[in-house]
Amino acid sequence: MKKRKKKRKKSLLTSLLQLLLVAAGAAGWYFTKTWEGIVTAIVIYFVVIICCTIWFKTRRLARLRRAGIKEVDTMTGEEFEKFLGQLFKRRGYKVSYTATSGDYGADLILKDRKEIIAVQAKRYSGTVGVKAVQEIIGAVKMYNATEAWVVTNSHFTKQAIKLANINDVYLIDREELIDLILKK
């Protein structure tokens, strides 16, 4: 579902850029009534598009640096769990850590006034599959949790997303983790 939205956004963006290109050419013709005016307007259009693209990319890189995601990518699994614990404490949750082995699929237990959230932390370099979702589903009853989350510094497979949707498991991928880090 996420990829469909991205494809739709890309096709809409492409259509919009093509429409703006035609509008730039038409504006060049309208103001000069010459082919040189059309070419000049189109060249200006491309220069503006290139400048905007560079600006957006540098903003994204600066955002990633501020988030410290590169440091997260080098952490061990246990360091990532501690990092998430501190992150969720800053967000107002009471955090408890489960045992490193025999944790029944949960690495952190978050509590606020109403909710008990079982969290599975996955610091991966590849995509996170269904196993992580299956593990957290099993942890819900063990810890009397009202919600289940899987948090990763990476992305999820289609199968993991499908299983999570069916079982009401909240998935936090790389982009959403960066958002959480930046919303201190």
C-alpha cells in the first residue's frame, strides 16, 4: 500500500513537472513571441528545477545528520534497545527492559497512564521480515500489553507489513524513527 502511494505521488509529480514545462514554454512565447523566448523560458525552468532538487537533497542530508541515524546504524542490538528506551522516556513513557534472552519477543515495555506497549527493537542493515512481527504478537499476552510495536532503523518487507496490519502491530521504520528522534 505504501509503494502504491509513492508511485501515485511520483506520477502526479511527473505530470505536474511536465505541465509546468509546457507552461514555461507558453510563458516564453506569450512574452516574446519568439522561439528564443520559449527556449530561454525552458532553460530557466530547468535551472530552477535543478536548484530546487539540490536544495531538497541537502535539507534531507542535514536532517539525517541532526537525527544521528548514522550512529544508530553502527549500534549493537543492545545499544539500540537502550537508545530507544531513552528516546521513549523523553516522549513521556515509563520504560522497562526485558531480559536479553528469553524475552518472549519484546525488548522494551512502555507504560503510560492507559497503555502498556510491547516493543520489539530491530537494528538491521537489511529489511525486517515477518519473524519480528510474529515475535511481538506472542509478547502481547505475555506482558498484558494493549499494543505491540516493532521499531527498526531499516524498512519492513511486504509480508511483515501485511502481517502487522492484520494483527494491529504498529511498525516504525527508518523514516518514522528519524521523525521521532527529531521531535525531542
